[in-house]
Amino acid sequence: MARRAPGLLAALALAAAPAAAQLRVAEVPIGGRAGIDSLSRLGFEVAAVRVVDGALRAVVVIDVAAERALLTHGYVPLVALPAPAAADTFRSFRSFDKPGVGIRATLAAWAAADTIVHLDSIGATLEGRPLLAVKIGSGTDSPTRPNVLFVATHHAREWVATEMAMKLIRWIADSLPRPLLAQRDIWVIPVQNPDGYQYTFTTDRLWRKNRRPNGDGTFGVDPNRNYPAFWGRDDVGSSPVPGSEVYRGPGPASELETQGLVAFHAAHPPVLAVSYHTYSALLLYPYGHRSGAVAPDAPVFRALAGTDLEPAVRDSVPQSSLTYYHPGPGWNLYPTNGEYTDWAYREHGAIAFTPELTSGCCVPGTGAYYGFVFPDDSGLVERVFRDNLPFARSVIAAAANPGVATGASGLTAPPERVETVWPEARVSVGAAAMGPTQVTLRTAGGGSAARGVTADSLDRGVIRTTWRAAVGADAVRAVQADGTGLQAELLTLGGAEPADTGWQGWSVSVEAAAGQASWLGSGDDTLTSPVADLGGRTRVWLQFWHRHAGSTFTPERRGIVQFSADSGRTWADVGAVVGAANDWYAERIDLPQAAGARGARVRFVTLGFTWWVDAAGFASDSTTAFEPPAQAASLTLSENPLRDTPVTIAWPASTQVARVRIYTYAGALVLGLVVPAPAAEFVWDGTVNGRPVANGGYLVVVDADGRRYRGRLFVARR
């Protein structure tokens, strides 16, 4: 899909197609992201973007009227033959209604033959077909067992999604460890759009929507644009035009299919949910309604979905154009509204995902580009299932406590923390915890200030809540979220302002997340930071704000974040950025390898990618910026500098235990202990766990009887 493949016209010509089929696949030459957005505004669903002879082509499904609309707006579609015949004669795929082997008949047979497979209906369609839901495990519900939902085939033509769900039913029933099955209520809805799905087997293989008569000669509503959350927010994420592929319907939850699933969630609210689609090799999660919108539970979503460096799902289908499923928020592909996962997360708090199964490239042995028309090959369908099974297993396992779950890639959600320091302080805390009322700031000059924090409804997640404050001052050095114990300190900062010297590469843009400018990289280019001394620093991370113009359809065109601990002699990838983001959003990348680095550098690399970066800098969760000021009473040191004789650290007599801490000048804790009263001194030989500390300057802090005493000690052994 993302790389060069044989021409679509020649590929689809390999299969005969009846003249009666109305829908056809077309490739539309476009000029990048702007072309994708323009097609979305016209009501087209961009199924893929392919690179042919170095130029981009958007893959869309059209009829005669849609072809005319494209021509009217200056697009010249390269129209392919219709899809293969809509005849119910496939070996690997099964229609909904076919006697004996169809979806309805197969599920009924499984339920009759297997005591742990239970068949239910959550509603019916306009044409009278049941919305079938399968429960595997206990036939009763229990509040002690978390619900997990797998739903497939909102879009009728996406047959591989149906088979993924059917295979998952059998695997859960046959192979999921019984102790785990006994602890879950697992549901699978293989076909959420039965009318449209059956229509693809009898009339039009490429049909997408349901079969509602719209009253103007057109048919169908897109079920995955009909959910109440953010319904009709704009005409890019869905369309008000009935003939459009992404028609959202006359109102939120207007469709019987949508109403059935809404009622199911009310009765069986899932802790986690997965909505299978094809194709594009993506693993998407909320939010999708607005570019740059980051869900408060993003750390949990990332842990389960993985990252571009550590993905949760691999694509092993032969001749696939991609090797893994790109994980990211839904808007990373393009904005959608009225979509299922945004609604399930927003309304019920379900940690919900959309896998776009397979990268949709080529038929092995022929090179024919198949797109939605996945080959009728049971081995290839099984590959898709096996690729996605580890993620499905991790979702089932995570239902007990998603906040501490480990994903298929091995990632685990990080603890509560500060997400950014400047220009907006963002603090991620537990959703059930009392939120901070303000953040306290420290400036580079030692000044102090307070800022109130807010958390709007979109910042309140099931597991995490994001509290934020616009800190304002350009000289902010550190933030502390009052009442949480969370704090962080900026160690370096750069953002293309005149004072930000030492950065090399990229150009300067007047678009900025903060200040007056940001860096802008495009094509193949590199932005490199100056060297930073992180000696003595622990719990180091990188913060930056960014936006970018790319496409998940062409993930080889990406941005890479790299770190060097040796002043730039060697580099390691620590982050990757794929897709589009029209609005600024913040990023935090943990860098355990940066702890104590004397020659720390970061660089941002564009590979055929357009990328704006601002407010970038190293930060640490370990800081002494908020230590209270020292009292006037003195701290005495018997030796200074400490050479060969131990030093006696003494302070005024106290009636309670005294807390003694020794830090490096960079703020790293070297030694901490308590001294019981009435003793008021501590003898230190300059070692920690028997190992001598390095020569240099140290800060000694003693807290006793509510007072703080501070002194400087130098270690200078010969």
C-alpha cells in the first residue's frame, strides 16, 4: 500500500467482474496531506495512499455519481474495474445468511455443540437480521468478572474483520486458559452490519454502509460515524450527504445497528473493547475527533498498542507493504466523528482500540494489489489472525487492571508523573485521586509563583486524569503539583528563539507552540541540540511540543528522535513520529540511558517528512528546586575539603530524629539517613556502600526540629 506495487487497473483486471456491480476502486492523484483532507471534505473515505512512480495516489471507492464529483473538483480518478463477482461461492469467507455455513448458521451450530459458547441477539436490523453476540465462558454475568468486547465489520466489505472475529471465538473457546476464562465475561460480535455485509455477497462486493433507504435514491449510513460522541462535529470526520461513503445519518444513534450496540454497552459495559476493521495495518485508539487531542489515559493506550519502535502487532502476510501495525490516536490517520472507540471511551470509559487489519497490498505470486478484496486464501486469513492474536490476548489479560497491564510489545503503563513542564504544565494522576489545586513554579532565578490547574471533561479518563496549567513565565525551571508529590525540573530548553543557541539544522518557522518561533524540518533533514551535562541527574526524560504533516499510509516518511550520551559520536533511536497532526501536542520520552550522561544530545530527523518542533529540552523527575530555604543557624563541618580524614557534620541539638541528606551540585541524592536524638552529628568518610564518592562539590542538608540547615562540602582526595 505504501510502497510501489503494480498498477491498480492491471491488478483488478485479473478478476472478472459483472457489469451490474456499481462500486469501483479508483486511484486519485493527490498532492499529499492537503489532498487527503480535501477528499475527506468531499465525503470520500480514503482507504489507502500508494506511491506510484514517485507520486501519491489516494485509493477511494466510487460510483458513477462520485466519479463525476471528483472530476468537478479537479480530481482525475484512474478508475479500475469493479470488484470480483458478488457470488456466495468463497472458500475462506462466508455470508451472513448462507444455509449451513453462513455466519448465522455457524454460530448457532457452535452454541448448540459447545457448552461454553452462548449465542444472543442485541437487536435487529432494518431487514430483520439479528445482531448476533457470542459470549464465551459462563452463561451468566457477574460484576466480579470484567467485560471484554470484540466487535467486527461495522463496514460491510471488510470481510477479513469478520473472519478475525470468528477465529477469535473458536480460539477463546478452545485455547484460552480456563482460569483466565473463568475470570472474564468475553463477548464477540462478528458482524455489526449484517444487512450491508450480506449485500456484499449478493450484489456489490465493495458496499460499505448499512442498507437504510435515505429517501433521495441513495442507501446507507456509515455505522462507524453514527455513534453519539462527537457526532457531526464537522464535515471532515463524517459527511451530512446521504450518498457519501461516510454519511453519518440523520441523527446520533439513528441506526438500529448503533442502537443495539449502545444498549449492549449499557447492560454489559466493557473494560476493554476492540473494533476490527480493514485495512491499513494500524492500531488506533481515542481520540479521533480532533487533531492533537490526547486522551488522559494515553499512557495506558500506548502500553497496550505499543509504539512505532516497539509495536504490539506485526504484519507477516507475504508481500505486505508494511511489517507492523502503526499505533496511534485515531486522528493520526484522519479525523473521524461519531466513531465507535471515541464513543465507547467517552461514554463508558472502555479502553477501546481499532485494528485496521493487514496493510492491504499484494496477492502472493501475482503482485496484484487487493485492497479490500482480500484473497480467498485460508492460509493468508490465518496469518492475519495469528498476527493479531497476541494483542487480543493482552487485551483479555489487561481487563483486571488496565492501568498496570503489560502489552504484547512488553510495554507497561508508566506511573503518575509530570508530562510537560513548559509552556504548559501537565500532570497525570490517578482518576480516583484528589487532583492538585495548583502547581508551584520555580524560575531559573529562584523565584516562586503559583498557577491554578484545570481538568476539563476530556482530561478525565478512567485510569488517569490530566491536570494542566499555563505557566506563562519563560524562565520556568521546575513545577510541583501541590498535594501529589509530583515534580519535575527542566534541565535544558530550546525553541528556535534568538536566545536558543547551539542548535544546528532545520529552518525557523513563525508558527510556535510557545514564544515566537519553532523549528521546521522537511524532506530529509536533521536538527541537533547542543551538548548538555546531565552528570548526577537521574530519572531523565525529553519533553517537546510538535505538529507534523505526514500520512500513516506512507509510514516510511516519518520523523525519528535520537539520543546520544557521548556528545554525538553514537546515536540510538528513542522515538518515532508517523502520520498527520495539524495541531500542537506535547510528547514525553523517558530516557533511562541519559542518567548521569555528561555529553547528552538529542536530534530530530525527518525522512521525507514535515515536522515542527518547539519547547524541547531534557527534564528530570528528581529535583531539589522545591527544598525549603536553609535556616540561619549554622551547620558545621570538621573537615572541608574532605581528604583523608572523615568529616564530622554537626548541627544544633534537637529533640527529634534528624534527617541528613547529601546531594551533588546537580541535585542527585548521594546519601540519605536519619540520626536519632539527642545525637546532633554524623561522621562521614566520603563513601557510599563502601565505595568512595567522586571528588567535587556536594550539598549537605539536615532537617531537625522543623528547621533546615545547609552547607557545602568539597571532596578532594589526593
